Amino acid sequence: MAYPTLTTKPGAIEIAGAIRHGEMSPLEAVEAAIARIEHLDAHINAVVVTDFDRAQEQAKTMTAGRLPQDQPLFGVPMTIKESFDVSGLPTSWGHSEYADPIATRDAWVVRQLKGAGAIILGKTNVPPDLADWQSNNPVYGRTNNPHDHALSPGGSSGGSAAAVASGMVPCDFGSDIGGSIRVPAHFCGVWGHKSSWGLISKRGHVHPVAAGQEAHDGALSVVGPLARNAADLRLLVELTQTVPLRARTKPFKDSRFLLLLDHPSCPTDDAVRGPLEAAAVELERAGISVDRASDLVPDLAAQHADYMRMLNVTLARGMPGPDGQRASATDWFDMRDAQARNEIAWAALFDSYDFVLAPPAPLLAFPHREDRLFDGMATINGTDQPGATALCWAGLATYPNLPSTVLPVGETGGLPCGMQVISRRWADLDCIAAAEAIGTILHG
């Protein structure tokens, strides 16, 4: 099976290896990435905050210095989502009123990446408040999908996925509460990992209204990497994890998979269903067990309703909703209890299955629009569907705090289509390994 690719540029580990073996210097790697951004970004608008001068100075220092043995990303140029604080750069979350203040310290993830030798070239575009499957805001304008500039690259990590897919940089770091890593990976044809809730610290990834203050990690929201291969995802998770992870020893060929293509809250477009069904058939031909249904699956309609209720309260931080009602403390504890029951139900499913395969979204990349997708209608199989229902596949892993790796599995009409590989909580490395094995079966 094929999927559309836009670049053959090396990934992060490959660049680091070339630097380590003297095939290129950090400065050469950085200047090549800057040249790609300057050439490609006039049409894509992914890297909206640049930090080229400091990146070149850092690369010069690294080029002239001694090669360290404990920095696996030594000299590797990359970008990071605009919502992370990077000392010396603004963090606006897409709002004009926050475009001028400059962060005075790095987010925790940025510190970890820099400590591993990465060189941050700049920051990638987002929608306001990270709350859309587009990446368009009054500060930096609109990011285009590199496969078709008339389409959205996804959101809210849309600039991240567009920069990686087009070959500007080998990797980026994003965040996800409503598919914000997984959907851009799906729309742009790259790899992305939504981590288990609590695995990677979100310090320094807070709304600018709370700038300068530490904030709790909140419910549902996580951060995670985007890249063009599984090995880079694995390394980026290992460099930023705060909870020890242990990969399982069960052979991939002995794993049990459950494929979910239908959700009661929203139909799945045939353009998505086709590549996922074809991928499942290829897995079965390779001797992998793939079930299409199970009585162990929780009530997905109830899960989606509970997820949307909790998502809206989390994003509003308890302020009154559209109906003017404010969630009480009792309401919040009831939501957390429902979430805990749902997490237990998924844990029971993973006693029988190793992985769940599912769409990252019920549709492929859609045309640019002025309103948020979630405020209007989405066209699925030629029929209008309330846009907010499209979040059902994002909530599948978000609500029960599960890890999910998205890999590209195919295409429809020249547009990439991805697939989620979901497993039990803290099985992040297993998800990435399974996605890697699936990719090998599908694409060689």
C-alpha cells in the first residue's frame, strides 16, 4: 500500500548519525533546514516564529566544539508548537493581545530537547486557544496543507505536521486534547504520538492568560511528538517521559487487534474507511489476528457525551458554558468518576486485546473555512454532520487517558490517511512499536 509522501529528507536520528560520523556539521544541518523553510514556507506558512540567528550561533558553537556522547539529538534542527514557551520568543496561542510578551524561560519539554542536543529553529502555527482542526489565527495567518494548499493541515498542531510533512524539519513537538497531534498527522501523512496522560510534563505549555504562573497539567490534555518515522517518535518520547516505560516482550505476530471503524456519534467517511479496511486486510494476510467487533467495547455514545462535557469544562476552566451554566465541584467530581469507570472498562478490554485500531478522524483534510469546524457542519459521505461530532475518534483515546500512535496507512484521491494504534495506559512504546511493525507490513 502506498501513501503520498512529499520528501525524502532524513529524519532526526539519521541527521544525528550523519553529524556523529562527520558527514555534516550541526551548522550545515541547521542552514540546510533554514533554506528549506525559506523556500517552502512562503506557500505553507507553518514556521511562523523564526529563531534562525540564535540557531545558527548555537550550531556554530556545536560545530567548533567536541562531539558529546550523551546527546542523541546533537545538532538536529527542529521546530516546536507555538504554544510551548521558548525563552526569548513570544507565546500567543493565536491571540493578538498576547503576541508581544516574550517568554523568559523554556518549557520543560524544550529544556529536555535542548539538553539532548536539539537546535530549535522556531515555532509552528496554531489556531486560537488550540481549539480547531485548522491552524489559522489573527497573529500569523493561515497554514496550508502541504499536499494541497486549499486544504487544512489539521489543528491544533497543524503547523507542526505541515513543517514535518514538507521536509522543512525532521520532527516537532505538539499537544493534544481533541486530536491535536493525531489529526494533523492524519491530514498531512506523518507520524504522531498522543502520550498517556501524565507521561510528559506540560510545564511551560499554558495559556498566555496564565503567563509567568505555574499551572496544573489539567484533565485530558497531553503533549507528544510528530515525526516521519517510528524510531524518531520513540526517541522523542524516551527523552521527555517522566514515568518509566517498559516495552512488552510479546511478539507482534501474536498480538490481538480490534479494528473499530464505526462510531455511533458520527459516520466515517468512505475516504477514511477504505484505507483502514485495506490495511486490516494486509495485516490479516500477514497472519495477524484482527477482530471487527467485541462486546468488551465500552458504550461509545455515552463515552463521547461524557468526553465532550469534560472537554468543554476543561477548556473553559469552569467558566459558564454556552447555556450560561457553570459546572459545580460536584459536577466535576461526577465527571471524574465517569472517566474512571470508562478507564477501567478499557483496561478490561486490553486484558483480551493488545491494540485497538481506529481512524484519527472521520474525514480527510477538508477545505479551508472561516468558521471553526466544531461550530459548523462537516461533510461526510456527501452529507452534512455537526462538526463537533467529528471529535468522537479523538475522544476514543483521550477520555480514558490512553496512548495512541498515528501512522500513515494509505490515501484517497491523493490525500493521506492515517490510523490510530491505541493500547493500555503507559503502553506508549508498545503503540509506537506496533505502528512501526504495521508500517513495515503495509509499506515495506
